[in-house]
Amino acid sequence: MRNRNWFKGMLVAFACGTLSSAQPAEAAGHESDARTEVARAEEAVAAASARGALWTTARDALRDARAALAAGDFDTAARAARTATEQAKLGIEQLSYPRFPE
């Protein structure tokens, strides 16, 4: 019985060690992805701003993405950055709409 408990303890320790060693690499991947998304969002927002087509939702989403990135919340940062990019693209796209639809 004692050997069985020892074995369970070793199995749990091994599993925890395996999981904790995998997490930094995974977190680094999330951080890299988030930083890439934020950089894309910054470019898109700058392009929309330069054309006078920046929506406040794009500006706010970029602000939220930067804050989440600084806080280490990489999933939220990437999600907010994708929103900022999309909103900036929509703002630029809106420039091609007719001013006074017929």
C-alpha cells in the first residue's frame, strides 16, 4: 500500500513538472502572437488616422490591446488588437461609400 501511494505521488509530481515546463513555451507563443497582432493594429489605426477615417472603436480597442499586453493578458490583447484592425479597415472602407446614396 505504501509503495502504491509513493508511485501516485511520483506520477503527480512528474505530470505537474511536465505541464509547468510546457507552459512557458506556450506563453511565449501567446505573447509573440499578441505582440504581432498589436503591431498590426497600430499600423492599421495609423493608416486610418492618416486618411481621416479612424473610428473611435478602433482607437479604444487599440488602447485596450496595449493595456492587456502590458498586463500580460495575451489572449485579450490579441482579441482587442484584431478588433482594432478590423474597425480601422472598416473606417477606411467607409471612405469609398457614396456620400449621399441615391
